[in-house]
Amino acid sequence: MKYRKGIIPAILSVTVMVMAGLTGCGAKEDTAQKAETKNETEVAEEEQSGMDAFVQAQAEAAAQEDETEESESSDTAVVAPEKLLRQYYDQVISQEEGVMDLPSGYEVLNKETHFDNYTIGEAFFRETGVCYQAVWDYDKDEQDELLVLVLDKDEDYDRSKLYARMYEVIDGEVVQTAELESLFGWMEYDISQTTEVLLRETKDWFYLAEQARGASGIYADGVCYAIRVAHYDGNDFVVDVAKQMQGSDFSETDEEVADTARLLNNVGFANTAKHLTYEYSFDRKDDLLSVFYMTAEHDGSLDTYYNTGNIADVPPFLVRLFAEREE
């Protein structure tokens, strides 16, 4: 078979063109497919990135919430109850009651009080304010309480009286749970008067002890010695011992002193009980801590008054307050 010259190159040319065209179509399709795949991958990656960011944000928020709860829990543990009590004292009690500047002294004048058939002179001490405060576990329940000694208005007379008040944290709030008023009001006696408050810790309780003395010699003649021991049981002050001797002749007091000594011995005041007399004072060997002491006496002689009988000649009282016993 004979082929004409030029046919084979033409066929080859057409074949090459066809193959080139086919190759071009495949390349276009492959490029489009790759582009589509790339777009899908980028979208998927963007979606995954967004999801990762969302999950991360949720995790960070949860961690922050846990941290806040732990912080609040930690703060609560620190605040309750000791810090709550101290904050309450600083922000409420001291602001409402005021705080006595100790040691301090006050001059109290005698003033005439007229009755139907007679006239007397009276000296009423009217200062008010906190004299002592301390946070301890007073009832031994492993939770602290706040004890405050405060001079406040006497409920019965126009004068001051010393009160012991106890505060506790109940359901996250500070409340006053007990109150005990002092043995004497100020002034009950016209010659001299003292009150001392002491604390004593034992394995069972924190005892609040008080001893007081008063002497009269203007409108009456006599002396009063008083002693008391109480403790806070978690609800109220419980008085364990409360005794007083009053009069001008203490020659027949042995039986009363012995009974008081027995009561003191029952609550662990062994040294006081052993050395007790009708003057009713605590023995410091019983590990007593004096926390507040208050005394009053005339700032001058009564001789002129005894000669004239004029109340104006009665010298004023000098009332002195100390954070502890005067040495």
C-alpha cells in the first residue's frame, strides 16, 4: 500500500492536537477539583478552629468559676467566725457604744436630791463606752466568741453600770447572745467603791469573775463585800457563785464564809476558797487575769462636811478606770 506524501505528518499533527486537547481538559478538571477540595479543607479547618476556641472559652470560664468558688470558700473560712467578730466590733459595737480611754479619771460632783422630809447628796457617774473586749472560745465549743465589757446606762437609775455582753456568729451573722450586769451601779456607795473583773481559763470553761466593795459613811454606816463567778455555756451566762457580806460588824460570819468557800472550791477556785475571808477577794494563785478595774473615792477630806453638815462641803468623787488592776 502506498501512502501519499504528507499524510502521516498530518495524522500525527491531528493526533497530537487531540491528545493535547484531552490533556488540557483533564488538567482543568483536576485543578477545579483540587480547588474545591482546598476550599472544603479550609472551611473544615475554620470550623474546627472555631469549635476549639469555643471549647477553650468554656473551659476557661469553668476554671474561672471554680477559682472564684474556691476563693469565696477560702474567704469565708478566714472570715468566720473570728474575723467576723472583730469586724463587727470595729464597725458596729465600738461605733455605737464608744470606747473608754483607759486609764482615765473623772471628777463626779455631789448634787442635792430633795425628798419630802430630807435632802441627800448623790454622785452619779454617767460615762459610757467599751472598757474591754477579747475574742476567745469562751464556751469551749471550738468556735470563738466575743466578750465585751461596756459601761452603759443603768436600767433603774440615772447612772452608769458595767455590763458583760457575749456575741457569737450564728448562720453567718454576729448576734448578742447573753448579758450579765455588774454587782454595783455607779455610784451606790457614798464613801468609796471598787469593781474588778477577772478571767480564768480551765479545761471546761472560761470563767468571768467579779469582786466588788462599797463603803458608806455619810447617810448610812457600813461596808459591802461581794463576789461572783459565772461562765458562758453557749446560750447564756450561768452564775456559779454569787455572795455578798454587808454590815458593820463581821464577827459572826464563819458559816457564811465557809459556804462561799465550798461553792468556789466546786468550780476550781481552790486557793481563793482556802484563804477566803468575809472581805471576799480572789486569790491570784488561781491563775486569774485582771482585765478591768474601776475605783472611786472622795478627792479630799470629809471633815468639813462632818462639821457643817452641808452637802456642798462633800468633796467630789474621783472615779478612775484601768485596763487591769491598779498596782
